[in-house]
Amino acid sequence: MIQFLASVTGPQEALIASRSGADIIDLKNPADGALGAVAPDVLAETIAALAGEKPVSAVAGNCPMEPAAVLAAVEARRAADFVKIGLFPAAPAATRAVIEALAEIAGATRLVAVLFADAQPDLALVETLAKAGFAGAMLDTLDKTSGGLLKHQSPASLARFVRSARDNGLMTGLAGSLEAPDVPRLAGLSPDYLGFRGALAASGRAGALDGDNVAMIADLIRRANQAASHEASIKPVVTAAKAFADTETEGDLIFVRDFVQELEIGAYGHEYGRRQKVRFTVEARIDPIPDDARTMADIYSYDVIIDAIRALAEDGHTVLVEKLATALATTLKRDKRVQKVRIRVEKLELGPGAVGVEIVR
Ligand SMILES: O=C[C@H](O)COP(=O)(O)O
């Protein structure tokens, strides 16, 4: 179940966020960069106002990567359920010294490290964080004018981050100028939470929190959670292509046509170590789109299909186009709204025309 972390400036916004559907109330000063902190007394007032309604996290602030400075900032915010600590760009030894120093208090305070997707994050630090006793790790963006998380990290790289953090027993979060269309795309990666500020403010990231925006994101996350199915609910394989035509009047169709992606594919020796163009055409029979669909919350996004195709290209060499097609089908059918898929995969560089396969699942 993915949770919704909303960044707020103090007690008033905290109550709006909580009552509009946020799951984790995160205190920060958005006017002071990515991880601007609020004063400890604002943290205390917010905890009092929420009276246990929701867990509270607090950022330690824009601290230099010096153990004493970071420890002091974290100590001052120990009243929070979680303290978020930015691993700002610094020499690797400085970052490791900070993590080691925090290990001393990790038993008493739940620490979440924030790595920055737009500042060459060292994702291998996940293991070090786990050994130091951190409770979680998240990715955010440092420069809030540099675009959203998915501009800086591909879905496949984010998936690797989430998997490695989880394998190391860490709670995982994704954030960074996220907007409504990012929710279904990131939900497929199953982080523990998605974090927002800019999309919740009425005008600009530092503007006041808007309860309607909070409710809209909460609704999107709730629906993404509903759509995520488990292995047990994956529908049985349909072997006859006819089955797709049989359901042509049931549900609606979403498609991605002639999407060309370069990837490593083929069984011949000369096909190894280089990428070649492969064309994907995907039709997905989905539950009927509501007539009053107005927002991302109401639909199944074709971005999800495109991300899944791009992720295949990051999986290393694949011998068979059949494997690409079946892997894509399995990924897409994890969403409960997808009833059936027709997937055509064509290699474009073997001759004057195309060769490939089409499957229905
Ligand atoms: O922790 C989450 C952040 O507050 C996200 O802020 P943002 O959505 O403005 O990048």
C-alpha cells in the first residue's frame, strides 16, 4: 500500500493536509530550498495540533555534510516520528562520516536519508544506510526548477532503487516536483510513499497549501492502490488470439502504436553488444472509462505502457522477441484494470521489412 506524504509548513497546513487525505505529515520550509527546516517549536506545535492523527516527519534542514552540524539538527527534531536528512553533494568520505555519526542515534530516532535524483546520487549508499540503522531512504530533487523526478531518473533506475532499499529492509519514498500524471507511473514501482509539495500549493511551491489539491493527489494514490493487483489476481493466460476480438465490445481500448525503442536483442553473436531498433504496438483492453472521467485519477495512463517498454531496454540483453512480449504482458496485467493485452514486437533492422511476434494475454 503506497502512502501519501505531504510537506507542510506548520500546524495549520498540517491539519488541512491530514483532513484532506495525506497519510504522513512532513514538516519543511519550502521557501528555503529542497530541505529547508522549520524551527523545533513549530514541530512541537504541529505534533500537538495533530494529536496523533497522522505520523509526522521533519526535515533536518540544508545542513553542510559535517557530522556535528547534522547531528545537532537531527537532535533538535527528535520529537518527530521520522527525521529526514539530506545527503547533499559532497565528497564521498564526508557523506559516509555523516552517516556513521548518525548511527549513534539511529536506535532512538527513525532516520530517513534523502538522496537527490538530480545531483548524481550514489544509490550504492543504500546498504551503508541500512547498516547504520536508518529506517528509510528516499529520492527527491535538489533543484526545484530542474524538472520532476522522472526527468532525472528512468523508471527502471527508480525500480532498482526501490528494490535495493527494500532488500536492505528500508522504507522507500519517491518525490521531486511530482505531478498528478506521475502517480500511476510511480505507483507501479511500489514505493512505500510518494512525497509532494509543489503540486499541493495553490501558487508555486512556497505558496499556501491547497486542500483541494491535497484531496486530488490523495484520490489518485487511493485509486492507484486499488488498481495494483497481486499475483493471485493476475488473470489466466488466454491462448487464442481470437479471445481479444471476442471482447471487443467489453471495456475500452488504450493503445501505444509504433513505439520504436532501441535495445539489445537477438540470438546471433553479431546481435550482442549493440542496440537495434524494435517497434512495439500495444493494445490494452481496459475497464470502461467512466463518462465523467476528468482527471488522471479516472483513467489508465498510456504513460504506464511506455514506461514498461522503456524499462525492457534497461534489462540487458534479451535473446527472443517473444520474451520481450511476454514480459511486457506480465507487467501490464499487474494492473487490475487491464483485462487483456495484444502486443506486437517487431525487429526492424534484420531486413527490408520487419520480423516479430504478436501475442494476446
Ligand atoms: O518530501 C517531499 C517534498 O516536499 C517534495 O516537494 P516537491 O513536490 O515540491 O518537489
